[in-house]
Amino acid sequence: MPMTLEQLAQRIGAQVQGDPSVTVNRCAGLEDAGPDDVSFLANRKYVKRVADSQAGAVIVSADDAKLIENHNLLVAADPYFAFREAVVALHGYRQHPKPIPDGQHQAPRFIDPTATVGPDCTLYPMVYIAAGAKIGARCVIYPNCFIGPNAVVGDDCQLFPNVTVYDGCVLGNRVTLHAGCVIGQDGFGYATHEGQHDKIPQVGNAVLEDDIELGACCVVDRATVGSTRIGKGSKFSDLVAIGHGASIGRHNLLVAQVGVAGSSQTGDYVVMGGQVGVAGHLKIGDGARIAAKAGVTSNLAGGEEYGGQPAMPWKQARRSWLSIGKLPEMTQELRALQKRVTELEAQLASETQVRP
Amino acid sequence: MPMTLEQLAQRIGAQVQGDPSVTVNRCAGLEDAGPDDVSFLANRKYVKRVADSQAGAVIVSADDAKLIENHNLLVAADPYFAFREAVVALHGYRQHPKPIPDGQHQAPRFIDPTATVGPDCTLYPMVYIAAGAKIGARCVIYPNCFIGPNAVVGDDCQLFPNVTVYDGCVLGNRVTLHAGCVIGQDGFGYATHEGQHDKIPQVGNAVLEDDIELGACCVVDRATVGSTRIGKGSKFSDLVAIGHGASIGRHNLLVAQVGVAGSSQTGDYVVMGGQVGVAGHLKIGDGARIAAKAGVTSNLAGGEEYGGQPAMPWKQARRSWLSIGKLPEMTQELRALQKRVTELEAQLASETQVRP
Amino acid sequence: MPMTLEQLAQRIGAQVQGDPSVTVNRCAGLEDAGPDDVSFLANRKYVKRVADSQAGAVIVSADDAKLIENHNLLVAADPYFAFREAVVALHGYRQHPKPIPDGQHQAPRFIDPTATVGPDCTLYPMVYIAAGAKIGARCVIYPNCFIGPNAVVGDDCQLFPNVTVYDGCVLGNRVTLHAGCVIGQDGFGYATHEGQHDKIPQVGNAVLEDDIELGACCVVDRATVGSTRIGKGSKFSDLVAIGHGASIGRHNLLVAQVGVAGSSQTGDYVVMGGQVGVAGHLKIGDGARIAAKAGVTSNLAGGEEYGGQPAMPWKQARRSWLSIGKLPEMTQELRALQKRVTELEAQLASETQVRP
């Protein structure tokens, strides 16, 4: 769907600087973009690359625009969001092709007669909807998904292939689960007794609120009792693990391979970098930002940045790392000082002796 | 199934302190529990919450019971195990609903004619049992599970959806694999030769002994030759990776996202916290406890606690962390001392000079 | 397929030291091997185990052979590669049994009429090949695999059960994906705007070049625009996550649970140990070797070894760890020195006083 820069600017809330009649029909990175593509400048340090780019237009901030000459620009208050709007305008969201009608192939799906499926759903062959499950309207459920007994899936959900939703778990509206996600497996609960780990039946469930998206192979334990909960609007990248009884707040961003242990709670707008681990039974405040690979072992206040293992305020973590780098030098200084003191002691002793 | 506190106490091996005629029918956390629920006190520091709890009864230790007034209690020697017994008594284990009979739907399963399936199994639609595979009695195998050629599954196993068991692998009795687990994929074995990594066929298998439970998306490599082995009674949380030829002892507890590299061996009753990594070809003794995120790079003796990267005895790891935190302060002290020594040196030099 | 040591030596490029008429028919580890087995010596420190081994023959280097008496040996320039060749000679590669013909069972597969499938493929029941997908020649695709719309799979690929290839993604020739792998799920791209994280449609794809093998449950994000790319000949172990727009070079080796964030690039022959994390938008040079658990936060030059969090040259990382271990001792030395200086100051002050 080609658009002129004028049309696109209007759509994404930007101003054209340059020729508004140029047409673009695709989004691309600065280095790959050609004359039909719109790109964007993510970071001022790459501003010189704009001049070399073949892009039909580049989305930039007003400040960055001042540094660029002779290039069609779309100037936006929030260039990253404007780029997002351009992707939506020019490419749209993924279209889920309808599978060919049932009469024309032999591959079945299994929908238990006691399950209910809302209007306008696309259920691919080889999905399994168990007894008592409820699927809302306009859902897309890909092959080899399993929706367990009495599970609830809201409206407008997208479940990619090989997703498992265990019995009694609940997904809100507009929840997207990428391939291989598992929701509601038993939590890691055992009581060790006479030398064996006796399983505690995990009789709670897992609840995902509205507008959640989980990357590939994310796993969310069901609670022992009550619910493991993921708050509205939160997004996970791939291979994230959430322990039983944990509660993730609203609008959290959890990058790949994060693990949050059982019963821990995060506030709203918490961000965790890749491979962060959070121990169990902790509280993390609203807006805390935790650097990749940090190991959280105590409660963290909101609104701050943290890093390190164990996690500490980011500035302190950074200072510690710098100090560690200087340790060998510091050891040498200490040795030199010891030598000087020994010499002083010897000198003073000899003086004391020679005096009458 | 409501029970009086008297009945429940008898069942779980506890004494009632309060009104034995009160009935409960569910387990719940202290804060969520209502008058029909039984809860438990996990940690003495929360003892004050018992007074505020609406729970019909709370399971506590004898020592904690002395601190609580005016609340129905079930006093047990091991409250966590007693709570586990209460969950079993009031909720029971997960019931696997029988799928509707084959004649009443079109969704098939595939069972190779040379495979054998023991009595009283529940095989859901869309399972695939390959040639020569043997399934024991009373197994439950959910949709989209694949049991490879000549694989063996013991009695009373539960395989949740999307589990893959590769050719020739062996599961003992009472093995539970949660959704997405993969048993017996090829180990990471390549011989680098003339610039390419030539695959070493992985002709061993993976063996899981009895009474094992693995969380969602755990993966266990097959051995190059011989067997990768998981010992009886061991339990993993989610997303755990076990390398080829590794041997995990009996009754180990491995928390989420642990990785154990090839050919390493653990003793019995080893515990690893979340995201622990163990390098290859190491031995870890019986009863070793390894803190979350530790990186094990050498053999570890049994019966001890370890932590850190590289992993060291826990006390030493803790002392190192404390020291790192004090480094900036220590640097300042060293600077101050250097200054004092310089002054002393100057003073002594001038004195020596002035003396005749 | 039994072979004499003479035959095997010729096949794997080794010399027999001992009796060339001995026959072997299997490969095994040193400790498990019996008289019909050939084994190999991986590390000189285990050379004494050769004498105790029941193996029919042991593959060793010429240098190690000098240390061993009275045992049949196969002396090879590269013993590990020779062992690999022996596994291939005696065991061969995995045979994929043909499923029983379609007419003899009810379990279907779904192949969209607009998809194309090359000659001599083995498509198991319960695979799903979507509209416009292209499968090359001689591929083996196990049950519950999903090949998305317009995806391309080259020749001689092996897809184990429960693999998902998203729409428009491309696999080269001889690509092996172990069970549970996910290729091309949406990257982690959101523009935060007015308090919510608005999804950026991920309109790129993921491309895996020739001769790639991925362990169980590896996940490769599709790019926002353009392609996420894995270079020819690279091999991953299990549970590896590759972010959107990343580019992994040729012949990389990534051990289990590695995560590479979006837009980062690695050169050729890069090796990463288990649980390594690489932050986004970084470049790692050819032949860099990164120790397990390292956290890469800046560009790394090629040809070097790195370790630590944040990652630094390996020697520096090692020296820092040693220094940290000595910190408590160093603190004591500083305290002792402070005391000595205080005494010197006092002594000097009193001397100055007493002198006339």
C-alpha cells in the first residue's frame, strides 16, 4: 500500500521536511532501505548514516533533524513510536490465513462437546479444546494447541502452534502466546519427608490479564493455591519462566530468559533485562529497572535502576565493577606502602638508638 | 469434600488447638483464606498475620502455636508436610478426564502396530506412538505427545501436551513430564575438522528413573554413547537443560533454568537454585546445596553450601560480596594512609637534617 | 557391523598399535567399554584409565600412545575426530523409520494444496504444511511440526517433533531442528506510548543458512524489518534464544541457554559457553571465545578469550576473581598498616616533644 510522505506524515503524526510527494511502501533499517522504504534514526550517534542511506525518507526527532541536510525526513516527537505507526500503516498486522474448509481435507480438530467457542474464531486443524473450556470471539488458535479442561480464553486472542494452556487457567482479551508457550503447569512444590520429595498438588491456576504478549516457549506455573498472575499489558520475550504464586504487575517488560521465582511480586512498569533472576517471596516496586543478568535477592524499591549479583542500585554496582578492575593496582600500592612504613620504622628505631 | 478439623488433624498427623468441630473444605494462602479454608504458617516472621487471617484453621509448629491466641490451629511437627497432606486430603491429585470415546469423534491418534500399550492407559487424540515403543499400565498421555521408536515408558506416567521422547529413551514408573519437555535430543557433539563442525552421531540414550517430575520445557540430551541419566525421585522446575552423558543423582531438586553440561555427575539430594550453571565433566557430592545463579567450574564436595561465579563455599562467597561493597571506602583509606606516610617521611627527613 | 581394527583404522585414518585382527562393533566410554567396543582417550590426565579399560581398542594421539602399554590402540592425529569417524562407521546416522502407509491408518497430515513438497520426503502424520510453503527434497518432518505460510525448507532437512517455523521464514539445506524449536516468532518490539507498550508488527523474517543444527527448544525471533540470520554451519545446544535482527556468523558454537539480544552480530567461528548473554546492538569479532555465564556489554575483538560480567579479556577476568578472593586478607593488612602508622606518628610526636 504505497503512501506519499504527506499521507504517511498525517497518519503517524509527523511533519515532512523535504518532498511530500515522494511515495514509500515499506519499512526498513537505515542500511537496507531503498527509495521506496521509510526508515528511522534510533540513536543520534548514527546520524551520519542518514546521509548515506538510500531510504525514501527517515523518521527523526526535531533535534536530530537539525543535523541532517538533503534528505527527506519525517519529523516526529517520538520517532520510535512514529516508526511503529508507519509499520502498522504500511505493513499492517499479521494476517492469519483461514485454513481450507473442513470438508476439503481429512485433518481434524478436537472440540469437546461441552466446550464453547465464540463467533468468528479460526481454529486450525489439530487443536484440542478440552471439556468445559471456553473460547471467546475472534480467536486464532494454531495447530497442536491444547486448551485444557475448564480453561478460559478471552476475545481476540492469538495462540501460535504448540501452545499448552492447562486446566482451569484463564487468559484475558487480546492475549498473544507465541509458539511453545506453556501456561499453568504445576508449580515446583514438594514437601520433603522421610527422604523423598512428596508432591504438593498444585490446585491453583494461572491468570493472564488483557493485552499480554509472551514470546516463544515462555512458561507460567500455576499456583499451589490461588493464582499466579500476569498483569494487564505486560510483555515477555522468549523463554521466560514465572514461578508458582508469583504476581507480575501491569505493563512489565521482561526480556528473554528472565526467571521470577515463586510468590514474588512486581509492581507496574517494571523492566527486566535478559537473564535476570528474581528469588522467591520478594517485592519489586513500580517502575524498577533491572539490568540484564542481575540476581535479585532482596526487595527493591520502585523507580530506581539496579544491577549486579546480588542486585544493588545501579550506580553502586557500577562503582564496584570499576573498583574490581583496579584491585591488582591497589594491591601493589598497599605493598609499596608497607615497605615505606617498614623503612620508617627502621629509621626511627636507629635514631632512637643513636641518641644518648 | 468438607472435613472437620478433628478429621483433618487425624488425617495429616496434627493436633487441634481450638474448636475441632469447625469444617474446612479447601486450602488457601493466609491472606486469601476464608472460614472454609485451612492455611499454614510458612515462616515465623509472618506469625502476626495469623491473627488477621480469616482462615478456618492454620497449620503451625508447636513453637509457633505458643505465639498465637484466639485462632483455630492444627499443630504439626512438620507444618509444610502437614499442609501438603491437607492439600491431598481436601483437593486430591489432578484428575485426568477421559477423552470422549473414539467412535464419537474424528480426531485420531497414531499407534504403530508394533508398539505395545499397557492396560488402563488414557491416550488422548493426536498422540503418536512409534514403532517398537512400549507404554506401561495406567499412563496418561496428552495430545501432541510423540513417543519415539523403541522408547519405553513405565507404569503410571503422566505426559502433558507436546512432550517428545526420542527413539530408544527410557522413562521409569511414575514419571511426570510437563508440557513441552524433550527427552533424548542429540547431545551437543561435534568434531571440528577442516573448518567445519562434523556431527558425532549420538548413539546413546536418556534414562529417567522412577518418581521423577520435570517442569515445562525441560530438555535432557541423549548421550553420545551410553546413557544420560536422571536418578530416582529427582524433581526439576521449568526450562532445565541437562547435557549429554550427564548423570543426575537421586532426589535432586533443580530449580528453573538450571543448566548442567555434558558428563557432569551429581550425588544424591543435591539442590540447585534457579539459573545455576554447571560446567562439563565435574562431580558434585551428595547433599551439596548451590545458590541461585552460581557458576560451578570445579568439583564440589558434598554436604556444603556454595554460591558465586565461580562457585565457592557460601561463606566465602558472601564475605567476598561484602568486601566488594566496601572497596570504594577501602580505596579512600589507602589514599589517606599514603598521605600520612608521606608526611611522616617528610617530617623525619627534616628532623634528621636539623640535627647536628 | 563388526569391523577389524585394521579395517576401522583404515576407515578413520589411524594406525593400529597392537592386534589388527581384533573386531569391534560399537563405540563406548572408557569405563563402560567391553572387548567388542572401541573407546577414546579425551584427556591425557585419564591415561591411566586406559590400562584398566576392557575396551577392545582405544583411540589415542601419538604422544599419548607412548604412555600406554599392553592395550590395543588406534593412533590418530586428531583422536576426537577419529572417534567421530568411528561412531559414523560403526553406528551410522539416525535412521528415520518410514511411517506406515496412509491407507493403513486414520491419522492425517495437513498439506495445503498450494504448498509444494519435494521428492522423497518423509512427512509424518500430524504435520501441518501451510499455504504457499515450500519443502525441498528428502526432508524428514516429524509429527506436530508446523511449517507456516510461505515458509521455505531446503533439501535434506530434519525437523523433530513439535517444531514451529513461522510464516515466511527460510531454512537452507541440511538444517536439523530438534524438538520444540521455534523459528520466526515475533521479536520483542514495542513502542511505549501513553503508558502502554504498542506492538511493532514484526514484518521481517528469520533465515537459517545451510548445515545448521539447533538443540531442543531453541528460539529465533523474526526481525522487525529485514532478517534475523544464522550463518552456515553454526550449531546451537538447547534452549538458546536469538533476538530480532541479530546476525550469527558462520560456524558458531553456542552452548545451552545462551541468549543473544536483538541486532547484535557475531563473526565466524565464535564460541559461547553455556548461559552467556549478549546485549543488543553489539559486534563480536571472528573467533572470539566467550566463557560460560559471561555477560557481554560492549563490542569484543575477534580471536580472543573473554569472561566475566561484564565480559572482559579472560586473563583480566581471572586476575579480578583471584583479587576478590584475597580481599578479606587485604583488608586486614590495611588495618595492620594503619595501626603501625599511628604508632609511628605518636612516637615521632613524643620525640619531637622531648627534644629541647
